[in-house]
Amino acid sequence: HPCCPPSGMLRWTLHKRMDQNPRTSCVLVSILVKELERAERGDLRHYIIPLLHTLMYTLIQAPCIPDELCARVYDFCKRLLTLPKPFCTIGLDYASRLQLERAAPGTLYQRMVISEQSLHSAAFPCQDRIFIFADPELLPEAICRALARDTEAAQVSQSPRGCMSCVVTHALQAALGDTCDTPGLRARLQALPPGDLQHWFQQVVAAVEGSEGGSDRGQHTARLERIYHGLLGSSPPGNAPQEGLQGTPLPSPNISFHLWTEDEQLWKELVLFLRPLSQSCEPEGLRQELEPAEMPDPLPGCGCCGQSRFSVLSTDSGIERDLPAPEEPCERSRLHRKGGIKKKPSPLDSVALLQPGGGQAPGKPPGRAGMPPEPAAPLQRLHTARVVLLGDDRALGRLAQAFHSLRKREARRVFLTPRLDLQFYHIPVVPGQPQPPAAAEHAGPEELCEVAGYLGRADPWYESNINTLCHMIPKLATMPSRALVTDLFLTDVIAYYARMGTQPVRFQVHSVKVLFQDPAQDPAEDVFLTELLTQVQDSPSHRELSTTKRKSTLDGPGMDLTVTYRRVVLSERQKELALSLRSTGLLMKAIPAEEAAGLGCLTVTITEIIRTSNLAGRSFSAVAHRFRTRSIKVRSPEQRPFTVRLDKDSRRTYRDVIGLEVSPCLEPSYCLQRTRSTKCSPEETGDVGLVKYLPKSLLLPINTFAGVI
């Protein structure tokens, strides 16, 4: 493709050709293993992770791979454990996957399809979904419309029946190899009624998942041979027509496209993923619960338990005959008192059950007095939400806001955390046409994609496969033959990124407290991810304007500022410093421009105006001061207002500001637990109890293929 560098496009072409000609899968795996071993001998580490990801994706798609080849890949992954991160992390992950695949061929393919398509299976009840979010104010309508059409077309081509047939076919072919009559098997599955197909699908899933318990590969093959004979009759597998291996395509994952128009939209979609409206007894109750509303702060802990008390509406009359009949599943967890207050329940009412001592399992009557309560079953993370954000740094700043809001919500009233594995991904998109009104002023494509640039420098495979989409997506969206290209390329690349990008790069979220010129106006608190910019604000009144002009003539342009900060040095010791200067503005950047600089610090640039006097009169020069810090305070001693813009987004601009305080944003759960510990032990000054083991800073994880190499 003309827009794509060779490495990213060749990877896609390689996997597409293997889909078209599955007989080459063994040869391809053998070549990739040899290249990995050669890179290991030559200590060419920058080739290892791209080759390993390509190899594993090929193994998942391949219809049948000999155990000898899998053993070589498994041994190579074990040797990666002696290398530093991220090699040892990726090696351990893939070694554990290969161990399952060797015991039961087809396990990785089966689990991926079941989870991505949300197929019902008691043996493997996991669900996986990709959420694509795009800000319509930052991306042109043509791009949003094209992406929505492509994702919708990909979902229309999938059906539960087709996906179940793919799982059965791939599992039997992976176990039986060339002896499997793939055309006959597909014809038989296509002719089955839905109920019979569901039965054989459950049989195959149970057989493959049952092999994980320690049975050898021979027992696994024997189990699947019995299923194969049950489907096609008693003919021996060797009678299959000699057509060679026929691949089973990997279905496109479940992808939903969302125009990000509401602040609470991310949280709503995640809750609906866990509790769909179709499975709710009261859809209207869930809709009311999902209305954006500020949740109340938890009550202070009682005694020394350090636990918050939550109000739970009790509808229990205490009389057993008031319990509903067992045949009413939707009413079983609701106890009503005649003439009492009626509350419309919703699926989120069970949130209170997650609090310590806050309720019991739904559907069970209250325990009798004197009887010990039954231990609650531990919650499992059976759902994985992969949130793919399209856009630039402005969209990422909005994501940081939503993530901070979500974490505050979870600290007050936990619901998503114990049930949902939340993963974030980022695909930079820069429109080729003029920027919309919400765009940042005087910002080029490189300046608007600093996070993507950092991820590309940290992970070359991300640079080759994802950063190249930055300018490609706008071009593909406007091409006349767009459907012929994107259905085969763009959706596949997004699926590949979501499936194989498992290593997060964690970015520090910074909090800012803004003080306004009006004393009656409360300070504002916000967060940002990439940068904060302050500039001198134009004076609105003629009197202030004349005073400003007179002062600018004497002292120079800009305004007087007092800056207090803690400077970061190599020894990690922080030194308190203070500056008083005249400046035209201040820029704080959280994304380092150099690869050697780590995340977590702010690079602050202040432009100081220096006045010099000579025989010709006064002259002014600008000098840039640059330093690194983790926290900083800025004040205007003359109460002259300035503007503050966050994350290059003009929509997030504060005016009439006379002071601000910036520091690393703390994890809300840490703050809540620390408040509880302080009330129980007021004499302690440091972190005590559970607080010492909680993450202190709020970090936004964005997945890449390798993390930071």
C-alpha cells in the first residue's frame, strides 16, 4: 500500500496469504522460528518481538501445526525469561499459551472466537468486546461515517451459527490434521438444525477445555475423534479426500463504533456490556440509573474498621410467607412490604452487595438469626473491554478525564473493577482537511500526536502497524473504492492491535487546581495528560487596558508571576525553589521529547521578559527557562488574569485565572483509604495499613505490542 511502510503492510499481507492458502502455514511457521533463532544468536533483540507476535498470530490461525514446531517455539519463549522486560513478560505470556495449545491443539483459536463473539459456553464463559470511540468534534464527519459503516458491515457478516461452525471445524482439524474431511464436515454442520449444532459445539468446547486439566495430547485426540465420528458417521478419518489442509478463517471480533458525545458515555457503555438491557428485568430502571448524576460521597468509617457505610434500601418484611414464589426469577431478589415505599430496581442495585457487609447474594432469602452467613463467591473478571480511541492528544486528554471520573466512581461504589478487565488502545488520526473549530491553534500533526510519537519510539512494532494509520484513515475514508480496501485492511489492523497489543505503557495523569480572579467563584479542579499552557489574557475594560499598556511600556510585555516548584534532579532528591519574574506564558509538557526521559515528570518552559537599559533607551529580550518538576504552583501577585488551556484543546480553556497548582493525580481509592486510616490513627503522619500497598498515582495505561523496550 503506498501509504504504509513495508513492515506493517507485509505483516498484513503475510497473514492474508496464509488465509488464502492454509497449506503454507507449517512452512511459514518454520521460517519464522528460524528467523527468531537467528535473531537470538545475533543478539538482534529489536527483531524478536515483531517476529514473535507474527509467529503467534500465525499459530492461532493455522489449521494444524506439528507438535515439534510448537515445542521449538515453546523452548524459545522459555529462553526469553532470562532477558529483561518486556522480553521476559512477553515470553512468559506466550509460553503459558503454547503449553495449552500443545496439550489441546486449537485451544487459542477456540477461546478467542468464543470470547470475541460472546458465544454461550459453560466451559469457557469469557466475553470480549472492542469499543471504538471517536470525538465527532475533532474528526471530520466523513471519517466517522466511514468507520461506522465498516464496523457495522464487519458485524453483519458474522453470525453465531457461523462462528460455532468455525470453532467445531478448527478444533477437529487441529486434532486430526490431514485425516479430517473438512468439506464434508462443513457440509454436515451447515445442514444441522440450530439445536443440534449448539449440542456439538458444546461437546467440542467441553472436550478442548477438559484437556487443560493435565491429560495428554493422545487422549485429547481420541475425544475429538469420537465427536468427529458422531458427526460424520463411522467412516475412518483416513478416508478423507486428499485435498490438503483447508483453513478456517478467524472471524472478525465484536466491534462497536461510538461517537463520543457525552461525558459519562464510556462508563455507560461498560455497564451495558456487563448488564445488557435485553437481560435486565427492568430496562427502564437501568436507563434511569445510567443517567449522568453525581454519586454521593461515602459516609465516614465507623469505629476503627476503616470501612465506609452505604445506605441500602431494605424491602424485607421479615416474614417468610411474604417471599415470592420460586418461579419468578425477576422478582426473587425483591421483597416488598405492603403499603411501603416502592423503589424501581435496576441491575445496578446489586452494587451495594459488593460493599463489605453490604447485603447478600441475590435470589437467596435472608438468613435466620443465629445462623452463620454463607461465604460469598469471589467475583471473576469474565468480561474484557478493549477501548480503542481514535484521534489525537486532545481526545486522549478527554479519555484521561473519563478515566479519572470512572476511578472516582469506583472508589465510592465499586462495580466495574471486580468484574471487568479494562484495556485502552490508541490509534492516532489526523484529518487531512482544515481543522474543525475545536482544534488547537498553531498545532501541527506532530504536536497533536505526541503520545503516539512516544509510543512509536518506545515500540517500533507500534510505529510500523499503528502510527502509519495516522494519515491513512482520512485518505481511505474519501477513496471511491474505499469498501474494497478498508474491509480487508483497516478492520483487520484494528483487530490485530486489540488481540496482540497486551503490553501497557502507563502515563501519569496530572491534576490541576485553578484559582479565579473572582473571589466568589470556587476553584476548579481538572486533570490533563499531555500539556498545560498559560497565556496572558486580554484585558476586557478600557481602564484595565490602559493600565496594562502603561505597565507594559515600563516593564515590558507579559505579567508578573511567582512560581514555586520542586526541582527533580538525578539523585531523586527534591529541592524547593521559587521564582519571581515577568513572563508572557508558561508551558508544561508531560510527554518527554527524548526517549531517555522517563514518564511521570513535567517539563516546564517559562518565557521570561528581561529589561535592559542603555543610551538608546529600554529594550526587552525573551529568555526561556526550562526545568523538570513533579509539582508546581503559579500565582499572579498583581491579580492580573491569564488563561489556562489543557491538552491542546480549546474547549478546555479556563479564563480569568490568577493562580494554579499542578501535581500528580492520586488514585481515588488511595485517597479514600488514606482518609479512613487517618481517622483511625490520627497520630500517624505517613501511610499506614492497607494504604502502603495501594497504587498512589493515577496512571492511564495504553496498550502496545511491546511496552517500552
